[in-house]
Amino acid sequence: MGRGPSIAARKGAEDARRGKLFTKFIREITVAARAGGGDPKTNPRLRIALDKAFDANMTKDTAERAIKRGTGEGGADQFEEVRYEGYAPGGVAVIVDCMTDNPTRTVAEVRHAFSKNGGNLGTSGAVAYMFSRVGQIFFETNGDAALEEQILEAALEAGADDVVSEDGWTEVLSSPEGFEAVKQALGGKGLKPVQADITMRAGTMVEVPAESREAVQKLIDMLEDLDDVQKVYSNADLG
């Protein structure tokens, strides 16, 4: 199976331009609480959202206010989830997950970002088939073979689907349903990830021609900077 770019490259792309982070976390917490209730013990999506927010040093008070908004106790933020799909230059597939209280505004902003950077917005389902929803956990191992082996054994014992180590990083992949169990099992052995989430992962990556790389990166950056955009996924190998 082709793995595309290095783990470090994927990690870097995933981390790129994480501005307006708390706003995005608050929206995710609010929507997760509205969809599945305000108790993280019985709402896995909320638990994941809270873990990410607390890892980024969000206060419990801020998180609790977001939960209350979601459960109807703290105002009526009516965000809805919308997904847009399209192509960046060089045939790169892009998925844009949004939370918005005004889809008309959001689609206009997303379409503008695509058109300004030489891409085009497609129809629903245009590129989603190229991606799969997976649990993804990153560890910084810095080439420590013993640590890599420890992560491998613990992850596979917990039911992970795959473990890949390269360029100083170890990536653990699981099913979305098995993500929480794998993450907890690794944490129980004192293994703290630098990033853990349920994500959309491309089956194969597209090597972007040199002349298109800047435009592709600008498009991804512009999308990630939009207030209504939560996550941007692509199959771009930017080298």
C-alpha cells in the first residue's frame, strides 16, 4: 500500500495554520454536546473534543460554557455541520469540514478561496471516496527504537489497525470505533501522544508539481483561516 509522504510531512500539514483554535474547539464542543449530550463519559465525540481543547490549555470554565450552549442551557448557538469538496491545482483533492450558522456565507467564502487559488469547488461526494475516516494518533519518537517497539506492541494489543514509524514519528491508526480504546491503552502505559483525533485520511497521495505547490498551500491556508472552517483535509504531497 502506498503511504505517500513521510509521517513528518503529514504531521506538519495537519498542524499547519492552526489559528483561531479556541473558536474551532468551542464550536466542536457545542455541536458534540448538542448531538450526543453533555456527558463526555457517554459521548465519545465530546470526549475527543474536550481532550483536544484541554491539551491546548483551554480552561474548564470555557469548555463547560460551550457544553451548556450545546445542551441548551447557555444560549442558542445553532451551528450546523457542512462539508464541501473540491480540487486544488495539480489535481489535489480537498475536503473542507465547516460549522456554521450561515451556510450561504460559508459556501461563498469557501468557493472564493478555491477560485482565488486556481481550484474549483465540486459537488458532494466528488472527492470523499478517496479518503477514509480513521483514528490517528501521533507520537514523537525521535528514532528511539525501544519506544517505537513499545508503542507498536501496546497499540496492536489494544486493537489498532496499523502502526508506522519513520522520520522520528510513530503514527498509530485505528477504526473510529476503536480510537478511544487504543488511545486510553497507550495512555495507560505512560505514552502521551502529541496529536490524537479521528480524521479523514487519503488512501493515496498526489505528488504536487513544483509549479503548483505554492497555490495549493495558499488555498489550504486560506481555507483554514476562515472562521467557519473546522478542518481541511487533502491528499497533497507537497514534498
